[in-house]
Amino acid sequence: EETEYGYPITCGDSRAVLLFKKFVCPGINVRCVKFNDQLISPKQFVHLAGKATLKDWKRAIRLGGVMLR
């Protein structure tokens, strides 16, 4: 079985894991974020974190404190 590589990400105070193998560009609606044992899209993660007013999900989600964009 293949190892699923994940990267810890944050959005506001929410924490999740970005599953690299599931991510496909542009990725906004791809279920590649593991949050509370559920697979959701980056768009859903930003919404659940209360940051939906930020128009660009790549600016809302951070990896190691750095914006994805």
C-alpha cells in the first residue's frame, strides 16, 4: 500500500492535513484536505474555518505559516 503524504496546513485557528497525492490543480473543489477525519476540498476548509470572505483560498490556507500562493 502506498504511503499517503500529508502536509499540515492551517486556516485561521483551524488545522488540517493537505493530502498531496489527492491534490490536482487547480484543486479548489478536489477533496484533498483531511479535516476532523473527513476528506473535504480546500474551498470547504476555508469556509469551515470562517475565512470564506477571503476570495483566494491559496492566500487563506497556510503551510508552515506561509501562504500557498
